[in-house]
Amino acid sequence: MAYLLGVDIGTSGTKALICDLKGKVLATATSEHDISSPQPGWSEQDPRQWWSAVCKATKAVVKKAGVKPNACKGIGLSGQMHGSVFLADDGHETAEPLRPALLWNDQRTAAQCVEIEKTAGGRKKLINMVGNPALTGFQAPKILWVRQHEPKVFEQTKHVLLPKDYIRYRMTGEYATEVSDAAGTLLLDVKKRAWHKGLIRKLGLDASLFADCVESHVVTGELTPWAAKQLGLVQGVPVVGGAGDNAAGAVGNGIVKRGVAMASLGTSGVVFAHADEPVLDPQGRVHTMCSAVDGKWCVFGCMLSAGGSLQWFRNHMAKAEIAAAKRKKVDAYDLLLSEAVRAKAGCEGLMFLPYLTGERCPHPDPMARGGWIGLTARHTRADMIRSVIEGITFGMTDALRIMQGMGINIKTVYLTGGGSRSAFWRQLQADAYNVPVGLTNSTEGAAYGVALLAGVGTGAWKNIAQATRAVIDETERLKPDPGAAKFYAQAHTAYDALYPALRDNFPQLASLA
């Protein structure tokens, strides 16, 4: 039996997936890695942990699936976007990073964002050049930060790689990237799907820092003997470009044609819509990037702490539920959601702002802070839990409405991630979005998407559209409840008024940290 391997280097762990050449998933495996926060607002990881996790998850999934290592016909890579791995050039795939990687949710680069926009001639000109404004999460500000604050590291740096592309280098010894992930560096001409050499030059950077950029299905190299031994595979397996996690997840959920969008609730929250043309938001509230579909684009908004907000509540305020879940052998989140259902919609005026790590969409503000607004003596713990869920959903609704305002027609939103596993949260999303939502038979997200890309790159399917038509079907559809949709529209208006009212207070609160 021949199979395809998809690997997704996430923020909290790495997932490996094996499927056959008909798209049937045979097994998955995960391996966790740590996050470091040396200072408030900083977020880093050791890229060597990613490689260890990739090796561990790959060996585990091969064993679990019961397949022979020499039956792997292609590998696709996905990963958290925007992260920055700084490498010296020692000519070997075992090269050690010069420092920990700066992650997508690292907020230290506000000054560098101002510098980039000024260098480009203003925010509007920058958006026209690369499709997006300068935000702290993107890679380019991180490079400038290291150049300014760690000059010795920068002087040694010969290559700056995105997370999945560091894994590619370890696998193949090749420096390469692809358009969907490169679009998140702030240095790619999204319209032309190529590095913006003019902006790179203006920022005083050397174009040689950045790997060759290809389309997502293109083969970028083959497993070296060293990497094959580390992974428990055989040398020579083709590794395709793959995709950033959002674009890969879209492929894995069939979001490859106009009229459909995806709402993904993981640590971050992403609303992702397919676009046949590069449509720009002049205000830069949502991102326009290259799709993993050859010659197509996407528009998406990203909340920094969506599911992460509920995770924070679980970790710090639900110790009893965590213990009970272990005893009952259930998920602690299920216990929290069952409690949230007992609260009324709107939580009697209690609202939660999910800005626990700053915010990106619709408010690109690293100083934004989270919290509950509207607490009274009547409120219960159930209200607090439900308000967290509703606050996350309102933030996702903001991104969807911005896209609709840009003229992107969204007929169906397909749900994925943690929020899709709860019937309660699925209906809440349908009502808040006021758009039908659906589920598909594909539940494995980014790892599955890049496995399909590997299939396209190695000839199992002609293109991505053919691959998704062959393997992905809708399994559930929920329509908005008219009464609930009207109520949530009113509640959302109240929610949207809170950030502007509090924005000027956030820097003062941040200064107390």
C-alpha cells in the first residue's frame, strides 16, 4: 500500500497524519512542545523541539498505521505561520538555530512595525505592495527587531526560515518555501506571488536571507539519508512545498472555491475565505494572502486568543473540572460547555473581551487587554463560561462581516477546530454569523490538507480541486435561528462598542506589568 504523510508543526504540538492515495486517513499521532515567554508579550520556541516532535510523531504514526516505511510516496508540510528561525549557513541539515524562534503571537515588535510602514511610505502603500499592514505577528518586524537588539545574532544569520521550512531544511537539506506561508512574512508581493525585492531592499535586508518560493504542490526536495533515519522512513521521499496552517487547513476542509469560508477555532481563531482574485482591505483589518491553490488567493482574519481564552479559563479557573474529567475519562472542555449551556444567551449583559495576548483582527493592537465587562451580583460561573464562548464568537463574527463588506459572498461557513466539536457552539456560531454553517467528513485540518498537496505534487490527483472533490463531503448543515440571530446581532453591537471605549486605557494597564 502506498501512502502520503502530512506533518503540521503547531504552536502546542506537532501532528503527523497518514492517508492512502484515495484520501482515507489511516492514523494520526501528536507530540507536544513547550512555549517560552521570557518577558510579557514575548513568545518563543526552540526549533529543535519541533524537529524532535516531528520525528517522534512520524515514527508513532507509521507504527500506528501499520504501514511499511518504504511505502511513503510523498510528504507535505504545514506549520504555524510567521515564526522566525535564524540560521547560520554551515551547509548541513543539522544546522543549529542561532536563537529561539520568535512566534506568530509575539508582540515585541510594535516599533519595528512603525518603521516598516514609514519606510514603505505609509500603511496604504504597504498594503498595496504586500497585501497587508505591518503587524507584530508577521516575520519582517521580527527580523528588524533581531537586527536592532541582537546584532551579533543578525550578523551570523544567513537564512531566515518559517517554522515548517526549517523542518523542510532538516528533512531535505534544501532552503525553500511556498507562497501561502511566504505571504505572511510581509515581504511577498501577494499579487505577483513572488518576493517583493523593492521592499526588501528598502528595509536594508539581503534578498539571499529568503528561500526560493514556489507553489504549494511543487516538490522542493527529497529526504536525505540522515533525515530518513531520524524519521524512520527511507531516503528519497519527495517533500512538497506544503502550506501555512491556515491555507493548509482550508485545503483539508475543501475551502478551494468561491462562496465558502472556514471558521477554525484553535488557540487562535481564523475566519478564512477563498478568493479567485487578490481582494485587499484598505484598512488592513483582514489579511489578503496567496492560497495553497495554484494561482488563487484567500482573505482571512485572525484572533490571537480564541480557543486560547477558553484554555486559559480551563487552566486557571477549572481545576475541579480537570480533576473530574480525569476521573470520568472525558474532556474537561465538555464539562465547561455543559455548564455554559445553562446560562442564558447574552449572559444577562456580561461580555468577555478575548484579548489575552493582544489582538490582530479586527483590532491590530498589541496593547489590547482582555476582561469581563458587565459583572453583577446576579452572574454565575455558568454566565462567565458562556460569556467567554460568546466573546470568542463575536470576534470571529467581526472578521466575517469585514469580508462580506469587501464584497466576498459567503454562502456557507464550514467549522473546524475545538469549537466544531460542540453542538451548542456550532449552533451559536450559525446564529452569530447569521450564515449557514456546516461540517465535513474531514476533521484533521492542516495535516490532512498538506497530505493532499503531497498527493497532487506526486501525481495522485491532477490538482487540489480534483483532490478535494474526491475525498471531502458535507456531513452536517445548520441554519441560523432567526430569533437568536436577531438577538446576537444586538449583542454584537454592544460588544463592538467596548474596544473603542477602552482602547486608550490599555497602554496604561500594560505599563503596570
